[in-house]
Amino acid sequence: MSKLILYGTEASPPVRAAKLTLAALGIPYEYVKINTLAKETLSPEFLRKNPQHTVPTLEDDGHFIWDSHAISAYLVSKYGQSDTLYPKDLLQRAVVDQRLHFESGVVFVNGLRGITKPLFATGQTTIPKERYDAVIEIYDFVETFLTGHDFIAGDQLTIADFSLITSITALAVFVVIDPVKYANITAWIKRIEELPYYEEACGKGARDLVTLLKKFNFTFST
Ligand SMILES: N[C@@H](CCC(=O)N[C@@H](CS)C(=O)NCC(=O)O)C(=O)O
């Protein structure tokens, strides 16, 4: 097996999604910390690896792969003992892919980045109400996806759970997940957090992010 290197910072939700996939597969890898707040992703050395300058970035035998969704799908396809985390069955895979695109295009961009970008870039701590509404819409979708299912893409754990657990729990820092209205989401988070490798791959980084975000004294406008 070739040597794998994951570049990232543990507070980053997509980095933790990739770490969860690596942990679930039991793949050894080297972890190289990249400080995004210190703009280390913009160094000439990192830009040669990933011109889009994002973490996670995976190095496999001199090849560079980025975007957590592409990384997780690649890892399962190349190194998985079975296909359960990213099913080969086309219909099952389509559901997983839909959830991954939902995370990428809606949850991360419209939900999380819509709130964190102004916070980090300009220190703007009054978050417009439409950002709150966008998060509620995301929770409503996720609650529906989980109706009658233990996992986000059906009855088995997949890389879509790894992707969404990291960004949904990050959104919860801004908009608390009501355990009554969102009983499915609440039970699903607990289910994922109980995975034997969760704490090492994701737990501490998730707490680091909470600490970082809570430093901003944010409120939603009415
Ligand atoms: N959709 C991408 C998002 C990656 C992303 O935006 N990562 C952020 C950290 S959470 C980053 O690298 N920011 C630093 C930069 O863009 O230079 C993925 O899933 O990998």
C-alpha cells in the first residue's frame, strides 16, 4: 500500500469527514497539520499540491486529491475491504452521492460558510435572519432524510454520514438542534458519536471548532 498523507486542521469539518473515513477503513496515514487561520493553504508549497487551496487534501503516492467528498469516495473505492461505506449498487450509490452533494452545495456553502465567512472575514457578529432560516431548512431536510432510517443514506453507515455529521454539528453551534422537533437528527448524532473511532478522528476537533466559534459573540438579526 502506498503512503498516504492527509493535510488538514482538525477544527475543519471536511477534514474530520476524511479522518472518519480513514479511521473506519483502518488505513494508516501521516497527518500534516495546516494552519488555515495563518493562511498556510496559500503558501506556494501548498498551492503546488492544491491550487484550490483547501483542506482536506490527500496525497497518495505523489497524487493529490482534494475535496473531502472526493477523498472519501476514493479511499473506500481503492482501499475498502467492502463497498458498504460507498456502495457499488448504482441506486444506493446515487442516494449517497445526493447526500454528499447536499452537504457540499447546501449545508457547507449555504449553511456554514454563509455564517462563518462574514464572521471570520469582517468580524460581523450580527448574522442576518435569512442565514438562520437557511439552517432551519437544512435541519428540516436532514430530519426527513432520517425518517425511518438509522443513517443519512438509508440503513447502513456510509461516507455521507461522515460528511454530514461534521457540518451539522458545526451548524448546531449557531442554531441549537431542538431534540423534540429534530428527534431523528438528535438520535443520529448520538449514534455516530458512539462509533468506536469517532472520538479520536472527530471528537476533539469538533470541540476545538466549538471553542473557536463561541469566541465570536454572535446574534441573529430579527
Ligand atoms: N467542499 C470542500 C470544502 C473545503 C474547505 O473549504 N476547507 C476550508 C476549511 S473548512 C479551507 O481549506 N479553507 C482555507 C482556504 O480556502 O484557503 C471539502 O469538502 O473539502
